[in-house]
Amino acid sequence: METVLPLPVPVLVPVQGSSAGFPVRRIYCVGRNYADHAREMGGDPKREPPFFFGKPWDAAVPGGGVIAYPPATADLHHEVELVVALGQGGRDIPVEAALERVFGYAVGLDLTRRDLQARAKEKGQPWEMAKGFDQSAPLSALMPVAQIGHPASGAIWLSVNGAERQRGDLGQMTWSVAEIIAHLSGFVALAPGDLIFTGTPAGVGAIQKGDRVRCGIEGVGELKILVG
Ligand code: MN
């Protein structure tokens, strides 16, 4: 069928060692997946089942670069996260079979309008406008599993204008990548192209216009943004 409007242009994430891009389908995020960050957000780091929220697929900004300071906030926060990129999907995926679905991994930023999130929590309202705004999901090039395997440990860090703000280790994740995929696939049918942001370690904080944010994960890569 002809379309009454032009079809949306897909977001393609560069893949290390390939000239072909990874087309983004959906973006899911896990909340509070590191005990020290759960505590800093006033939560209880007990191992409660993971909870999920989403961002629009076109919030992804492959390669980072200049990210416009978003409207309607005075408290934009950085959260560095391991991003899982699915090469295959499914429903009710068992933990033991979950990692087979992963195409690769990236370093991502779950940018958050913390003031809107606080207000939403207070009023029992949805987090959408706090989490799912334009350009809220910058991410690095994907490292295919074929090259790096499945990183279960390794430093995850973030600095702002050269000063370190976040540092943790992937080994501190409350729920592993396999467990996250298994849980999430019990709620929705996952599909090739889905991205999952897996939570952030402690040290989240505000960024301002002009700030240079650099973040990385050992063995996965690095990402830089400039808040414009
Ligand atoms: Mn997050």
C-alpha cells in the first residue's frame, strides 16, 4: 500500500567491525538494578522483581555527539548503562536461553528529567515525560557478541568535564542480562532490534548546557556527549 505520509526513517546503530547498521525497534529500560543506586534514590535494594519503562525508538542517538538540553526541566541527570541489543526475540524466554538472543552490547546514557520524575513519583503518575523525551537515549556503536562475548563484569564509569561522577562494576547488577531478558519477555514479545538499558550504578547527578560527558564500560566501548 502507498503511505499517506513518508515512512519514518529508522535509527541505525553502527556495529563495530561492520559497514551494516543495527536497526532500532523498541527501547526498554530497567529501573534500580544496582543496589547502591537504589539506595541513593531512596529505594530498598532488596531483590524485588525488576521493573521496566520505555523510551521511544527515535530517542536513540547513535554515537552521541551534541545533545540538546531538553525543555521542561531544570534537573537533567546522567545515568550510564550497559545496553543490550537483541538479534532475536521471543516470549517467555527461559534464563538459560536468553543470552543466545543477544546480538551485541553498547554503552548508553539513560538521560532523565529528574524533577519531572520526582513529581511523577509523588503523584503516582507515569514516568514517560521524565524518561522518554527526544534524544534521551544516546548510545555508542554496538560491539557484537561474536567479538566480545557476554560481559558479566568490568568497570562502568562516567565523568563530567573530566571529573568522575559514576563508577561501578557490571558484576554489581542485581538482575543479570539473562534474567532481565527472561523477565521482560514475560510482559511483551521481544523482537530483533530491541534495545534494553540495564540500569545505572550510584553517582547520578545533574548536567548543564556546555558540559562534556564521557562514559564507558570496560571491554564494550566509550560514549561522549556535549550538552548543547
Ligand atoms: Mn536508568
